[in-house]
Amino acid sequence: MAASRPPPTHLRRGRWWNAPWFDTLQFAVFTGALLWLTVAGAMNMGYNWQWYRVPRFIYRVVDGELIWGPLIKGLVVTLEITAWSVVITLAIGLVTALLRLSNSFSGRIVAKVYLEAVRNTPLLIQIYLFYFVLGPIIGLDRFWVGVACLSVFEGAFACEVIRAGILSVPRGQWEASDGIGLGRVQGYRYVILPQAVPLMLPPLTGLVISLIKNSAIVSVIAVFDLTTEGRNIIADTFLSFEIWMTVAAIYLVLTVTLSVFVSYLEHRVRARE
Amino acid sequence: MKDNVVIELEGVNKWFGDFHVLKDIDLKVRERERVVVCGPSGSGKSTVIRCINRLEEHQEGRIVVDGQELDDDTRNVAAVRREVGMVFQQFNLFPHLTVIENCMLGPTRARGMSKAEARDRAMEYLARVRIPEQAEKYPGQLSGGQQQRVAIARSLCMQPKVMLFDEPTSALDPEMIKEVLDVMIDLAQSGMTMIVVTHEMGFARTVADQMVFMDEGRIVETAPPERFFANPESERTKLFLSQILSH
Ligand SMILES: Nc1ncnc2c1ncn2[C@@H]1O[C@H](COP(=O)(O)OP(=O)(O)OP(=O)(O)O)[C@@H](O)[C@H]1O
Ligand SMILES: [Mg+2]
């Protein structure tokens, strides 16, 4: 075995433009410029900023008691939708990935038709189909129509991620698994998936983030998620700049937190190896 | 005389698409017998032994392993695989499991053995391949020679009737070849039935009962090692031996 040598200094250290402080500076300048543009633009059109009216839509304190505002209630619904959808998305993705990799001809066709249908129609149309056609037939309420639609939509992407992960495990692993007498299901469970899942994790995070964002689509079928709540508040108060910015910021906090958390997890997984 | 036949190939033919890889292969391996297969690259050596535990399917002929004929019946395939251990050129250890977990997976999951019993057995075989002290490490932390010995122990934990080896030392650095061959010689002396694809002719002389020489998908010559090395019948065998022994 060749002894592993440390990489050359210039690769290890990185140049100043790769340093964290420079990243931070870049980010600050960029955000500052954006903020200034917005504020200046709003001033030019005579927009009357009323940020002081925003907090009560997030929380209020009445008689020393904390009461969550509609934005937080909407956020909770968004989180619920996302959580359920993640679970169902992964289940759909795993099943279709296994179907696509199976020896069954009809299984592969079913998976292929599903993938093509979902990937080649707009999400908005899908949710209308679910709401107006499938919902009444199966008798789902709005919340579950939203969850079902998002899961079916994202399941197609999860399928590709999971399939790619499974395929990137070397063939020899299957042969070794067969060789010690494990069946197909056992091979997946004990040999292939444990190696494939860490590879799928980064792209699956992307998927969860896109689920959070796409969950806003349920506002078109009047599920009271974050986006719907935001729109309702604006209808009452005309605070469109402040509320949309707040809503966007909440989504942003959610997705950024998630990606930071996952990169920490990945780091841990890699450190263990 | 040796005991009964454990592996029998009769008129086996196999194609990869249009390419005829195996041509009328006949081979009998008896219990406790050691067969060494050699031949030039691409002659179909790997394919033959991969057919024996159904990592590849043959299209014509019969393959019978321990009384079970290999056909499309998946139960037969699973039963055969539990009785046939396979060691690969590239080790193919499970990188996400420790050495001992690698050894315990088959017994616990395919044979339904208890964890404690599987662990004892794994330690026993790790001791036999002379690396009991590496049990809790991950494969990535071991040298190639150590990894291959773990792979042998992993197969032995299934207590197979037959062990198949596909060039077990050709991915190893020269200084590690011996430690693996020593383990295989031990195994041969303990009476294991073995089919070994290898170009290690010293090993072949020591352990083989039968030498099999393959070329272009055919078995060209089968002979006991004394005759095979001293006095081969076929010109192609002579040519091959002169090339390989001159190294
Ligand atoms: N999956 C496959 N599809 C198509 N052709 C294959 C496949 N596997 C092997 N072959 C071909 O079959 C022939 C025999 O291959 P095999 O691996 O059995 O040879 P080998 O004797 O083991 O050679 P080597 O000493 O290089 O390992 C080769 O020409 C190879 O290219
Ligand atoms: Mg080979």
C-alpha cells in the first residue's frame, strides 16, 4: 500500500478568495446591494413601509400568554405537509426505483410510464387533477390531496436519485451478497442500500428542499399553509411587500437550516469512514 | 479412490450475445478434490466457475452441484449458493461492515443462525486465516492480503461443501501473495473441495489433484499435475506453460 501523503500546501490552505471571511464579505456586500435596491425602489414608488405591523402576524403576547400568529400556523401546516410528503415520496421513489431495476417487464413499464407522465406535466395541472378528479373519487380532503400530489410529483425525482445511488454500488457487491446465499431482498437491505443511502443523501436533501418550496402549490387548493396565510393577511392589510418578504424569509430560514444540518450529517458520516 | 462427485458439468455451452464463451465443457469434481484451472486471458475460466454458483447462466448442458441441478428454479440456486463459497479477485468485502460483521452476515441472515453462534464461528475462521485481531476493523483499514483472507473466512463461515476461487492473488502486491496462498494450502490440506483459477503454478503443484487447461472457451487438457507440467499432451498447453513459467 502506498503511504498517503498530505496534499501540497497551496491545495490544503486554499487561497484568500476561498477563505471563509472573504465568502462572508462577498455575501454581505451582495445582500446589502440587494436591500438597498429594494428600499430605494420602494421609496421611488412611494411605498409606505409598515414593518411594525408585521410581528403580530408571527406572534402576539396577550395577558402574558404567547399566541402564535397566522404565519406560524401556516408554517406548521407547511412543515406537516412536507414531513408527510417526504415519507411518502421516499416510499414511492424506492418502489419505482426497484421496479425500474427489476427483471419484471411490466414492472419496468409501469415505472417508466409514471416517471414520464409526472415529469412532463406541470405541477399546477397535477394538483388540479388530484383535487378535482382524484380527490372526489378517493375521498381525500385538501390536506391529503396536497400531500399525495406533492409525493407523486417528487417521487419521480426521488426514483432517479435512488436508482442512481443503487447503481453506483459496484457489481461485485451483489456478487458477494449472492455468493454468501443472501436473497434479493436481503441483498438490498444488508448490502446494497446501506452503501447506496449515503450517496443518495446530498441529492435527497435537494429533494426535501424542493418539497418545502413546492409545497406552496397547495395554496391553490386553499390549504392553510404558509403561502395561503401570507396571501390572506395581504388581502386584509395590503402589506404586500412586508408580508411576502417575511414569507420568503421564513422559507429561506427553513431550507438553509436544513442544508446546513445535512452537510453536518454528511461530514459526520464521512469522518466515520 | 476419492469420494462421490460434488460438481458435474456436462456439455455446458454459454454465449454472451453472439460470442460463444464456453464450448462443450465437461468437468467432474469429487469430494475433497482440488482442481486448478488455468489458461490465457479471456479463455472463459471465470465464466466457468461463475456458472457453478449461478452468477452467470449457461444456455446448454447440465450443471449439477451437490445433487442439485442448476436451472431456473430460484430455490435451487439459493440452496446451491449456500453450499458453494466464492472468493473473488477483487475481494468484494462489504465496506460498510466490520470484518466480523462481514463474516456474520451470511450465517445469520441466510442460515438463520443466532448472533452469538455466528460470532463464535466467525472468530474461529478468522483465526484460521490468521487475522483474529482485525475482527473489529473495517475492510478499508486492511491490506489487500488481509482483505482477501477475510473474504476467505467470510465464505468459510457458511461452511460450504465447495470453495471457488477466481484468481484470488492476482490483485495483490507480490509480498502479500504468499500469506493468501498459505491459507489456501491449509484449507486444501483440511480436505476442502476446491476449484481454483490461478496462475500460481507453485501453488498448483502443491495442492492440485487435477489441472485443467482452458483455451478459447474449451477445456483443452485435464491431467494430474505431475503429467501436466512434465509432459503435457497439447501444443497449446506447452506454449502456455512455457510462457507462464518463464516469468
Ligand atoms: N458479461 C459479459 N458480457 C460479454 N462478454 C463477456 C462478459 N463476461 C466475460 N465476457 C467475455 O468472455 C470471455 C471470457 O471471459 P472470462 O472472464 O471467463 O475469461 P478469463 O479466462 O477469466 O480471463 P481472465 O484471465 O482475463 O480473467 C472474454 O472474452 C470476455 O471478454
Ligand atoms: Mg477471469
